[in-house]
Amino acid sequence: MAFFKKIFQNNPKIKKIIGAIFLLIGLIALITPFTPGSWLIFVGLELLGIRFLLWDKIKNKFKKQ
């Protein structure tokens, strides 16, 4: 895991490329029989740096519990 973290921190282009690939695969999974793979949309968005609007609220809710 530390290996991938190091690669992503040193090469932001690789992180964006992998994020775009996950996003594309997730979108394809929505319209094909790969429906369980559609969660890759969220992984791709996160790698591209697009945070969800409610992410901080959700994170704080789980921290309180």
C-alpha cells in the first residue's frame, strides 16, 4: 500500500490517468452487465480530486459514533 501511495504522491499525472480509467470503467459498468463494477465511478472521482459535497458530513457522523 505504501508503494502505491508513494507513486501517487510523486506522479500526480499517473493518479489522474488511473482516476480517469476507473471513472470510464464505472460509467461503462452502468450500461453493461458489469453493474457491480459501477462503484468504480466513485473511486475514479476521488482519485481525480473531486470530493463529494456531503463527504465531510458523513465522515464527521462516523467519527462521532
